[in-house]
Amino acid sequence: MSEAIRDLVQGVVDGSLSDDELTDWLRGIYNVGLTELETIALTEAMRDSGDILEWNSEISKLIVDKHSTGGVGDKVSLVLAPAMAACGLLVPMISGRGLGHTGGTLDKLESIPGLRVEMSPESIRQQVESIGVAMVGQSDTLVPADRRMYALRDVTDTVASIPLITSSIVSKKAAEGLSAMVLDVKFGRAAFMVEREQAVKLARSMVDVANGMGIRTTAVLTSMQHPLGCAIGNSLEVLESVETLCGSGPEDLEELVCVQGGLLLHATGLAEGPRAGAVMIHDSLQDGSAFERFRLMVEAQGGNVSIFDSDASLMRGLGLMDPDLNTTELSVGATGWVVDIDAMAIARVCSGLGSGRARLGDSIDRAVGAILEVQVGDYLDKGEPWIVLYHRDEVDRDTIEGLLDSITLSDEEVEAESRIEEMFD
Ligand code: URA
């Protein structure tokens, strides 16, 4: 069976398999599924369809990465990758762009003037060996099979298949030559998998396949009902990431960074347990070493590091002091504890104001977005502000009224809960 799968993937890359034949094959998998062994065979064949990052045996056990299924305000990667490098791990992070309501790490990074995200596999390897971290886009030579398969899945309605999603995501991570990986699988109204049950199935499948390929993998199942942290939008999320890298970020973001980094420090033997690893990550945020790795990475990738000289230069550098940029603050019409903030509603508004793209290739406005002044569990008096929108054009009345419904207050005190619901390995 694995020989047959290898031949098919070869046909995907060399063009000997026609679009019709490939569509039939993808539809077959979509309708019938694959066994775990078949999914491993498919993922390995896809990984081997292009270049693979190779590491010498002394450092290969320290090569790690994370993948998130995407969310609103999800800037974990921007903080986690340099923090892990500061703790001794090596992180060749290949990321994607935002689409629809979900943001993308590359778009956020490109808010930093001059920063390049296109790098050859050889330059990625050199940068990771010298400073421990690179955050870049997918090159044409890594997993070319996925590019053709994903494009066809997109137009044939075969994206939502657990074995096809598993092989697509895990093959790209496996091509980085990883020893260990953490998967942040989100569920909830603003997640790729809205239903928890589907997210659990996807997490289980990715963990089993990646572990079956020799990558020590844990999945963290996290809730994506509310935005993560307070900033939504590319430049604003970089600002919040820098604050978090300097030890003063929002608690929910810091928790995900510390837990996920702790799991990888433990998996690679640099920490005695996940909890000890989480403390190491936390310390790197407090002592400045995580931020220093971030600064080195920005410099190595051509970014202008003088923006980090002061708060004002950071705001200016990220385009947040542009005179064309307007802010609108919205207040609550009642008093109470915040029980809910609808991530999907806020993401749609920000995207509509220009922060997101409907199709790959659409242009985006990096300075547009929103800052939440509150999080779930906070208490607000009537008339207090809860969100500030950053926008260029006038915000219309319907948008503002729609947003007012996206925060829910209660007379009863509520406590913020951890976003982490379950872990699988
Ligand atoms: N992201 C991917 O990279 N591949 C999928 O199939 C789905 C989401």
C-alpha cells in the first residue's frame, strides 16, 4: 500500500497524475478515509516530495516547532519561537499567511519594517544554527506535493478530511527535520474546527501520525471562543508580542506560551518535566533573554531593530502613529462582569476594516485592528470603554451596533478559565 501511495505522490509532483485522477483520489480519501498506517505513508511521501532540512546529529535532537490550527489574536508563535531559542532549543519555524478571519504569523512579522520572510532552506539552516530561530514562509521546494494537492482540495470541496488535513500539516512540519513538535488545536466559534469533537479527532490523528513518524508530539486542545490576548490585527499583535517577550503580556497568552514551550523542553530532555520547562520559558520572558532572541532574529532577517529603541519608536515603526490611522473607542451600555467576547464577530469587523484577506494574494492593512480593554472575568461600569478600533475609513453605524452585541456582561461574578482543555500525546 505504501508503495502505491508513494507512486501517486510522485505522480502529483512530476505531473503524470492528471487533475481528474488526483481529484478522484482525493474524493476517495474524503469519502472513505485512510487507516493510520496509510496516513503515515501519505505524510512521509509528501514530506519526501521536496527538500528536507537536514541537521547534524549533535543538534538534531534540539530541533522543534509548533503548529496552531489558527485563531483570532493568536500570536503565540511570535513569542514562543524566540523564547524556546533562549532556552536552548532550535526552531526553524515555517509559517503561513492569514486567510478569512484567521491571522497569519508571516503577515504579523512583516509589520516590522524591512523584515524578510523568504529564505532558502540553506539560509534557514544557517540562521537557526547561529541564533536558534528563524520564522519564514514556505519555499517552493519544501513539500511541493502539498501545494498541488491543497489547491485542488480547495476547489473540489475536499479540504475537511482528517487524513488529508493531517498529512498536509504534518508533512510540512516533518520537512523541517523536527525531533519534537507541539500542536495547538483550537475549537470554538472562531476555530478551524468549531466542534470540540472534530478538534479532538484532528488532534488525535496528527499526534498519532507525527509520533508514528518519530517526531515526539503532544497536542494541546485550546478554546477559541474569545480572542487570545487583547490585540487583534497584525501590527497591534506584534506590539503585544513584544510586551509579552518583555514579561508584561496578558495572562492567557503567556500561559499558552509557557505550557507549549515547557512540553518541548521536556520532550527534548532540556527540562525534567513539562512544568519545569514552563518555568524556564517564563524566566526567559522575565529576564530579557527571549526578547533578545527576537531582536537577533529580526536583525538577521533584515528588519529595522532601531524600532525597539523606545515605546514611541516601536509604535511609529509598526505604523501605529500614522496620521491617517483613526481610533474609535466603544463603551458598554450596562454594568457587570464580562462573561463573553465573541472572537468571530470582532475578527469579522477587523477583517472588514482591512486587516484580513478574503483570498490569498489580497492586500491587507497591517495597522488596522482592535485592542480589547477588558478580558473575560473583568468588571465594567456602564460607560466604561471595552474596545478600541484602529481604522482608516469611517466605521459605519451597523458595524458599531453589531460590535456592541459581541460583548456579554453578567450580574454574577465570573472567573477567567484556562484555555487549555486537554492534552494528547
Ligand atoms: N492547513 C494546512 O496546512 N492544510 C490543511 O489541509 C488544512 C489547514
